[in-house]
Amino acid sequence: MFDPLPNLDGTPFESPSLDRLQAIGAAAHKPRFLLLYGSLRKRSYSKLLAMEAARLLEAMGGETRSFDPAGLPLPDDAPDTHPKVRELRELARWAEGMVWCSPERHGAMTGIMKAQIDWIPLSQGAVRPTQGKTLAVMQVSGGSQSFNAVNQLRILGRWMRMLTIPNQSSVPKAYQEFDEAGRMKPSPYYDRVVDVMEELMKFTLLTRDIAPYLVDRYSERKESAAEMSRRVGQTAI
């Protein structure tokens, strides 16, 4: 058996505790979800898929809000006091979980999708607006099924320190999967969306009250709030 790792700099180690993982005073409000989509087209299939997800989350007891990316400036092309930027950031802080849904364009997520995520700061002062929040990723394609966009969204979710659920949705030939009213037709693709939203709801209920403990880090406990703010500040990037 190994000897306990020596305390090299005087900062106490904290062994993970099952007791700390038990929610204390569970939140009474409905789980809160923000939905982002990556197209400005009048009949946007990523928006239609996101709205289908919102209906499911609300039917499961959640509260949802969506962000309309129309009018959002390119990152660094406007100050962060821009009304659309402020709206997006306020929604990100409000949410306990998110759904990101992008079209796949030229083998990747759209610039509209990436711009929204880029405007959400990794940190605001010593607060990380997305840290420890749950995330589900989805995509739509005009052709055959692909997973390029959801794979990229997963990388971004990890970078934003979010708890990205294992399941995901990819809807090929999306123009065939929605009726004239914009509702998704019954199909295995719809069933997968239900699966994904169920899983997102379960993970959110499981983690939202203990998220601060789940993402608590030894290295950051060594720093003061001011020091952490200086270290993770992104304004110069």
C-alpha cells in the first residue's frame, strides 16, 4: 500500500466524500434549460429540432428558454454590452442545462452556432457560467447521417466544463422529418430525441444540486477569487 501523498505546499487535500454527493436542500424549482440552434433560415430545421426538444423537456417537468441568434454580432465585433450578447449571457447563467443543436455545413457546425458559444464566457470574474451544467448535443443534416457537428459540440462542451450526456441525436435528410406545421414526424429519429431529452433531464436532476462540489478543484481551492479571475480571464484573447 502506498503512503499518503505528502502535503507539499500546506494546502489541505480533500478526499472525495459520498456524504458531500448527497443533495442538501434540493431545489424546488423546475429544471431550467437553454436551447441554442445554429441557423437563421425561415424554416430552420435545427430550430425545429430544438423546439421539439423544448416541448419534450417541458412535458417532463422542465422550464425552457431559447435564444434567437438573429442580430448577434460576430465575436469581438461588438462590445459585450451589446443587447444580444447580454441576453445570451443572462440566459446561460439562468440555465442549469443546455441543448445545442446545429446544422452540419461543409462537414462542421455552422458559424452561427460557434459564434453563440464563443460569446458565452468561460468565466465572468471568478464565476464560470457553464461549469457543472448539463449539456445535450444534436445536429441536423441535409444529406446522409453524419456526426461531425455533434462531435465538435462535444469538444466545446468539455472545454466549457459542462457535463455532456452520453446520448446524442443526429437527424439526416431533416427536410423529410418535419411536417408543414414544423412538428417532427414519428420515426426512430424522433424516438432518439425523446431518449436524449429523458437522459438530459435525469442527469440534470441528479447533478444540479451538487454541481459546485462535482467541479470543485484542488488547484483552484489554492487560489483566491481575485487570483482565479486574473488567471482565467479571457478578455485579452
